Amino acid sequence: MITKLAAQAQHLLWTLRLRLRLEPFDERGGGRNSDEGLHIGAGAVIAGTIAVGVSAFVANKLGLLK
């Protein structure tokens, strides 16, 4: 079950990463690049949340949280 959960988390991260890179970057400023930092930050928060959830799940299964 842990392997399946880890595979789903990895698939989600790759999907998010690919969706953020569908269009070429606009180097003139404004437009798409103006919210690039927001996308990077949101991706980091999502990745961190998934990592914490998976870690807690594994630690619970190993009995480390009891």
C-alpha cells in the first residue's frame, strides 16, 4: 500500500510539474511570468504536504507515533 501511495504522490507531482510548463516562457515580462513565483511556491507547498503525509503514514505503520 505504501508503494501505491508513493507512486500516486509521484504521479501527482509530475503532473503538476508538466502542467506548469505547457507554454513557452514570455521573457518580455508581465503575463504568465508575473505569477511564476506563485506557481513555484504553490508547488513547493503541495510537495511538502504530500511528503509530510507520506512520512506520517509510514511512521504510523512502523509504530513510531505510538
